[in-house]
Amino acid sequence: MKAGLFVAACAAFIATGGAAQALTTITFEGDTPGVVADGYTAAGFPQIEFGTALGSGLEVGNYTPQSDGQGLLARNDSSGNYITGRFTDGAHSYLSMDLGNDDPFFTVDGDRAVLTVYLGAALVGSTFVVFNRNDVVDQTIGFMFGPFDNFTLAYTNAAGDPFTGGPGTNTGLIEVIDNVTFDEVGGVPEPSAWALMILGFGGVGAMARRRRQLATA
């Protein structure tokens, strides 16, 4: 991940959860289990159209403990597939989701989930969460640094490369997400959220300067 994106990622992740606007959560509990087509919207939630990088492999089901009841997954990860989403009601500034399926057989230390958000085709930023590798949906990834109107969620290695290949360590991991939460269009973050985000920028910037000084020394 490039240094600029890492700064934005850390600041956004620190600020996650400080929004004043009303939030909506998709739990997938009202949906019929099974394979769904790209462009799928959860029952009662037309605001997000979900898809996959390959245009297939999207599925709703109960994958407990890898999901909290019913969740959403993207199969075909042997070809580097991952979940995509597009907001249909305009630009947003808050997005989070719970993660599952970080099976220790398929992962190594440092493997992660990467959330990347865009406004149209323009990159807004990216953040990541390193897996705890317990194969349970007990981690959350989020971004609050808008506006953005589409996103990708990929499981990757430490270098940010989506998993590919067959069964075995560090290959073929299937993304599973649940409790997708987002803000209403037009919401404004609390001042405390912006303060945390600015502190995040300052802190990561200080670390970057320190690394450069050490490298020069």
C-alpha cells in the first residue's frame, strides 16, 4: 500500500464510529439463501448494489461462526475474486462491515482484509484490518473519509495482493461479510470525529518523518 493511502487509511479507521448522522445496517437476515447475481440488493435496502470482481460467485447464507447469522460471501477466490459494492442513492461518508472466514489453514500472520473506497472511478482511500485468524466474525473494518459512492472488500496477503490458487496456506480465501453499516446521504460527522481523524493524520505523518530520519542516519 502506498504511503499516502496508508495515512488516509489510519486516519479514517481511527475516526470510524464518531458519526453524528443516522446509520443503517444490512444484516441479510431477510434474504433468501443461495447464489445471487451481481447487482444484488438486500431485502429492504436498495441503497447498495453488491457484486464481485469477477461478476459471479456472490452468495447469501448462514455461515456461522464466520457470519452473524446470514451473511454475504464471494466465491471463486482461486481467481482473485472479491466483494464490490455501489451506492445507488449518492455519495456517502461512513461505511463499516464485520468480517469472517479468516481460517488459519488458509492464512498466515499478516494476512488482512482491505477496504477501498472510490468516488466514481477516482480513488478516495483505503484501510485494512490484519486477521486474528480465529475463523470467527469478530473483527470490523470501516472507513469515514468521504465522499465515496462505491467500494471493494478483498482478503489479501500482507502485500495487498488478493488470494489466488488452490487449497493450502495463504491461498483461495473466501470473503465473508455481515452487518454492513452506512450513513444516510447528506449526514455530517461530529466535530470530535474530525478531530480524531486529524490526529490520525498527524500521528502517522510523525511516524513517517521518524522513519525517514532513521533511514538518513
